[in-house]
Amino acid sequence: MGFALIRVNLRAFVPLRLCVKFPCLSYSQYTRHLRLAWHVNYVPCDMSPQEQYDDAMFDFSTGEYDRAIEKLKSILAQDPAHFEAQLALGMAYYRKGDYATAIVEGHKAEKLKPDEQLVHTNLSLFYMKAGDKAVAEHHGMQARISSWKSDKTKPGEAPPSNPDLEMAKPPPQTIKPPEKFPDMPWRKKV
């Protein structure tokens, strides 16, 4: 059994330990204090690839791109065909500002799924930031074509919708008919 370095769920500890000791600190100061206090936590390394990916995406969402890159690379070392990890690795490099490496990682994701719309959308974004507008437009068009390929509905037909994702609609109004209709002055009286 190996060991890995993982993060403690900080939200579980903040209210119990630090709110009492330091009531004047903000939440971000609490979490920074906790990271300093518990920055090394060794636990058994029996995380599934999905759990490792989720942990890497948590780091990505909190802006810790270097840590996310390390975790995504370790996932790809175990499973080089992990498409989501490859795609996220390119986006992590993009967020760091390393556009050249983001482009390389994006092309690796393109080799895994060449007709995926998100791959071409990301590559278009990476090339645009790198300053290569012609290639960015090419990948933007490839993304549009991929979206057309994935849409299997016939022209004029509405795509099948998921009732769970539909917008809420107000109930239909019931209209009460009038009890007495008005006189009709335009009719001749006989």
C-alpha cells in the first residue's frame, strides 16, 4: 500500500477549531491557517482514478494550477488514455499563461478524441491567446462542425429534451366566462 499527499476537508474543521480561538479571522485566513497547520497529511493511496481527477479539479477550481497539473500528470502516467485529465491539463496550462504547453496538451487530447467539440474549442482559445488567429479560426470551425455532427435531429425537428432540465412554466390561467353577455347594439331588433 502506498501513500499520497492529500488535502484535508478544511470546511469541516474551520467552525469547530478556529472560530473559537480566532473570531476576528476571515474564512480565507482560517483556511490558510489550517493549510499551514496541516499542510502534510499522509493517507493510504487507494483513491480511484475518478477520485484523483476530482481532487485535481478541486485544485483547478481553487486556482492552484501547479498542484492540479501535478495531479493530472500523475493520472495520465497511470492511464494515458484518460481524456478528461488530458483536456483539463491543457486548460490548467492555459490558466497559468503557458500557451505553448497548453497547445501541446490540447493536441494530445485531440489525438484521443479527434471529433470532440470541446477539444477544438479549447485549441481555438489557446491559439487565439498565443497570437495565431488563422489556426484559432480553423479550430473554431472544427468545433462548429463537431457540434453539427453530434446533433442527430432532422432539420425543423426539435431535439429531444430532458424534462428535468426544462424551464419552469407557470400554470395555465383559467378564464371564467362572463355570466351575462353584453347587448349587441349593432343587431337590428325585430
